Amino acid sequence: MNSKLWKKVAITGITSAMFITAVPISNSLIIEAASVQETLAKQQVKLEQNVYLTIRDAQILVQEEGKLLAFTVAIKNSGTSPIDLLDYWVRVKNKSGKNYKIKLLESDKNKGTVVPGSTSYLTYYAYVDTQTKISDIKYDIVKWDFNVANYERLLGSITTPATMTGATDVNKAGSFLLSNSILSGTLKSYVATKDQVNTNATLRFEINNTSAKAVDLSKLSFYVQTSDWSVYKASASSLQTNLASKGKVIIFLNVTVPNSAITKGLTLVPAVADETSKLDIPLGVFTVPNLTATKPTAVDKSQTVVINEQNVETLVVSSDLTSSDNRQEAVIAFQLKNIGSKSVDTSNYQFLIETANGTQYPLEYIKEETTKLLPNIESELQLKGYVPNDLDLNKSKLVMKQSDSEGKNSNIIGLYALSSADLPDNTDNIYRTKDYQVDLISVNRIPDDTDDILVAQLSITNNTDKAIKIPSLSGYYLADGVQVETTTSEVSLDNSINLAPKSKHQIAVYTKIPYTAQINDVAFVLTQKLTDQSKKLYQYKGRLPETVGQSVSSPYVVDNVGRRASIHVKKASISETQGNTYFYGEFDLVNKEIRTSNVTQLGGYLEDSEGILVPVTFTAIADKVLPNGKVLYAAYGLLPTGFNAANYKMYVGQALPIGTGEQTDQLLVSPVAYNMKTQTQVLDDKMQGIEFGGYTLDITEINSDIEIENDFLYKGIKLNLKYSLAKDTSYQFVPKDQKVLVEFVDQGSAKATYSKEFTLGATGDGNLSEGADIRLPIFYADDKMMTKINSFQTYKVNIYVAFGTNKMLLASREVKWFYADRPLEDK
């Protein structure tokens, strides 16, 4: 038998890395391998005369399925004949001798030979045990040989030094292989900010292409990995599709790491996406220093930052606060000087003020028509923005960011200390005793049906180490320095019977005022309630701040004891129906209490750009909700003529019951404001997937006829539907008083219109039942229909969700008279 032929048929060599069961190695074997060096790359195994194999690199990156080891072998042929890679393969073991099954990258499987005078690289990957480290790995290089026992000969082993981590130090270049090209990477620097939970860092990573061809970087990704194998993905600034030969690129990497992990031996791992395995193959490892919060540049000191790979000298020239009734305007003069050799783009800067607790306030500036800053040219920006009256510039910092070309990532490039020589008076707004303090959280003017309500929210903090009784507090208002002669009342926002040590309790003090009242300045006077009188304790500085802005994509969090909840806006829209304009919204609420409890009720109103205020009605949830249980609120309202639906705000807050007996009302507290812009409504004409109020409705068949008695008495219209109705089971409760209205509109000149409402979930006439392919006969009685309908060409079926007289159009479809219409059969 031809042993060479058998050899190539029976095994797949080093390019496919298939293994035979491990067999003990005889001591008589001669191993022609270099002695162990300090690094893997210095250990060589001789394959043939003038042909050597080395382990170029090895690194581990945790994936969803476990710890993934990736390593690259380099085979250098300095001989005169090509070498067949099918004659060799690699075994990977841990220090206990356990073999790991390895796979070759798909892109390397076509490498069958190494021609003379060249080096070939092959990259393998394998899942290893959870406790395995790089230093535990051993690589056995084996050749098929029928002249020795077990038909295999160990050519040599490469062992990983016990102290080796494979990581390149900060500010030192480390090479890695990408698409058979050698790149050099260097972690140059970082900027980090820190809050109570996380550290947010921007890493500056430089890549140099040392190869002779361009390299595609688009499949690169980056991860920060801890020594205990936690992994955090970093978002990268836009990667160039190709990095030219000898070219350089600076990549800014944004990563968020928990504060508890930043001291756990962080490393940065670049990886490449492998389409075949759907894995991120690690390419190298770079040491990341402990990510301490970057100290901002001192006042009156310049900082050199890198913009578009050019050095730019930056400086905060001045920073001032101007106080107004309910806020302060921050004005910061910021100077830039390009000290590089090329122009830099100034169109994508972002600036914000960050307080000591991590709260951020964006600043704006007027952008010049010329967005390029030329070398040795200075430019000064006037940064402006509004901040709370109690903000202290001396305890805040200026954050400078730069967005990438696509606007997807924003990288921190500079931090600057701020100062203000003259602080505004009375910024504390805190009343203190030896046991507790009272903070004024906010004063809001809330519209009611007929009047407005002034609401002051106060937070009482127990500063002692023992429980205390909740102090009996109230207050009154001064409008432009004059006491408001109306009755004030109080309501607790937390369900507490006393104040535990270091705990807080919130109350609201409110009073009604005429909606026509003009108030420029308001102050709140805190009082203590005594038996038959009240005692003045403290006068807070007046302010009527804008309600806290809220993103629709972010949860509105209620953190009051007994009412803890997370609220998301599911939908909010405005539409016109038969000359009327209606608002309709849906809100998810998740109970964050640890006990089954009554959740907070919601309330709110709309305000357009002209200041028109419209209260909206929210459905109620009367039943108790399980911990982490989810419920759905609906909100609706009829809008007045002229309401600007293209630009309005939606205010949502907790609706607390107030009053007694027949005078019960609701008080809106802790409101947030959503900036809303109504888009052109696109109605569903397919009648499929109609979502509303926790249900999904599909209508699969529509047919109409007329009912005639005794061949000449017209009694009305018969509309027959086939539908499916499913309830969203993720909700514990959905609105109980919602109905579905089915409207029939003939499309003749008279537009004869008929409608009927249906209750959801129940069975029997007048109800829509849950289930699939249910027949629904609807009869619209009208013995005068022939005077209204004369052509019987087409009609429309409109589907509404309705709450009383308020209705929102969800879907509409035009159908031919007397024909069976099946929307699913639309072409």
C-alpha cells in the first residue's frame, strides 16, 4: 500500500485539526524543539529542514457558550521545497493533559502548502474549561509516521510560561493578525467618569497597518474583560472600511464597567466576527489600567486633546451663572487652538455640565458656517444652558464630547473643572433641625378642570440613628411677595408610619388658585402644625421650574414607599374622527413593590406650543397587583379646535386621591414632561394585528347584505365579520371600560353611517370573545336606508377603541357591497 496516499486519505492534517485519541508518548522519541522562552513566539518546533512552527499568539475571550481560546500558528519555510500541511497537526492540552477539540477558521482551510521563502498563518479556536488560563495551555505538534508506534511522532511541544498573560502593556505596541495582515495596536489613553454604580470610559486605541496591503476593519469589535472573566462590549467610533498599507487610525471605544469590576485586572480584547462559526474570534490582549475617574483639568489650565488625529489646546476661559426665578443660565467661554498641522472638524462637538452626583445638563453653542479649525488658529465658543438654582459650579465639571461621522457614538475627549466666584443667594433651600431636614424638591403649577393647583413637594430626611415620628408639617405660598389666601392641604407620597434611621418621607402641600392668576415669583413658607395654629419654620426661595423632561424611551420611575413602580409610554397619538380630534395613549406600569399592592394611579394633561392645556382621563386599576406584575393604563381625551397636535407636551404623574366624601379629587404629583410630535396617521387597511388596550384583533373576512322583509320592506344592513381576538397575557390587568366600535360607512354621496359597540373578553351578544376565527353578525337597523344609499358600490368598515364618547380610529378598509372580502388574500 502506498503509505503516502493512505496518510492523506486517512487523516486531515494541520489545516483541519482533526484528532486521534491521545496515546502516551514514548520517552524514546526525539523532540527537535527549541527550549521554553519567556514568550510563545520564541518557542519553535522543527517540522522539516529549515521549516519551523511557532505559536504566534494565543488569547481567551468569553462567549455565550463559554471561554473561547483562539491561537495562531506561524509556519515559516526557509527551505527550497514546499511543505505539505496535511502531514501535520496540533493538539491542545491543559496542564493536566486534557485534550481540547479545536477548529480551524473557515478562511484558512484552503491553505494546503507553504511555499519556500514564505510564512503561512493558521488560526484555530476551541472552547476550554471555565478554570483554564492561557498559562495552562500546552501545544503538541505531531506528524503522521508509519515507522513508529501508534503511527504518530511528536515533533515538539510549546508550553505557555506560568507567568504569561499575553497582554500588551498600556502605551506599548502589540501586534495582532487580521485577514493575514499584521497590525500594530496601542492603548494610548483613556478618559473616565464615575457615578455611584458604573464607570463610563472612553479608551483611545491606535491601530497601525504594518503590512503591504489594505485591511478591512469593518468586522472588528472590542471587549473589556476582567481577570474573573466578566466581559463588557465596547462601542467603537466608526471604523474605516479599509486601513491603507502603513496607515494609522485612532479608534475611540466607549465602555461601561461596574465600579465593582474596575480593579479586577481589565484587558481590552479586539476580536473579529467569523461568519461561519458566528463567533467573535479574539485577536490580541491589551492591558487596561484601573479606570479611576479622570481628574478634570484645573481651572485656568489648558488641556491638549486629540481631534481628527490633531492636537488641539483647549481652555475654559470663564464660567458664570445668572439666576432667574426658577433656574440659572450657565454661560461658559470655551477656547480651542489647533496646534496640529492639519485642519480639524468643529461641527460635531457636544458639551454638558456634570454635577458631583453624575446629573448632566446639556449646553448649546452657535456653530459657525466654517466648520474647519485651521492650524495655529484660535476659536472661542459661547456655551449656554439652563441648570437648577441649587447647582454649584465649584462642585461640577464641563464634559467635552465628540460624535463620530455617523452620529452613533459620542466620545469623551476632555474634562474641565469649573468655578463661580459669586454664588447666587439662598441656593440651599433646606430646613434643618438636630433630628431631620426638609428639602424642597419642586414647586409646580398644575392645571385642573377649572382651576390651577400649586404643589410643593418636600422630602423629610431622618438624620439620626433611630426612628422618629414623621413631623407634622404644612405651609403656605407667597405670590410675588403676597401671601396666597387660600386653604392649603397636605398629602403623603410614601406609605410610612414613622421615619426609620437615615430614611426619607415625601409629602406634597397644595392649594388651588384661579387659572387666570398671573404669578411671576412664588415662594413657599414651611410651617409646623400645632394644636390650633401653625408655626413658621422656613421660607424657601421661590421657583416654578419646568417639569422634568422625560424621554419616551426611558422609564418614568416612581420611588415612593408603597408605590414603587416603573412606567413606560407604550403609545401616544392624536387623530381626527368625524370632525373631532382625540388623544389616545397607553402606558405600561410594573409594580416594583415586594408585596402584592395597589399601584399608583396615573394622571396627566397635554400642553401645546400655544399654552393650551387639556386634561386627559386615565383608566383606573382598582385591583392589587403582584410584585413585578404588569398592568396597562389607557389615557384619552377630546382636544379643542386649534390644538397644535404637531408640537405638544404630554405631562404624566402620580394621581393621588384628595378630599373627602363627595368632594374627592385627584392631585398630580411628580409629573414629567414628554415632548411629543404627532406624525401623519397611517391607518391599517389590512385589518391584521390591530393592537389596542392589551388585545390584538385580526379580521379575516368581511361581508355585507341588506335585510328585506316580504320582498319589499327594507329593515337594515347585515355586516358579517370573521375575527380572531387575543389578549396579551403579560398583563395582569388591562383597562376594563374599553370597548370596540365597529362603524359601517357607505361610500355614496350621503355617507350613510352606522355603528355598534362591543365589550371585550365576554361571551354573548354585544361582546367580542377571545379566540380564533369567530363569526360576528352585526345588524344595523334602518328602515329608511334606501333613502340614504342609492348606488351600493362600496362601503368602509372602521374599527375604533372607545371609552365613553371618546374614540380612536385604529383601522379602516373599503369593501365592495355584497362581496365576501378576505384581507389576507390581498395581492
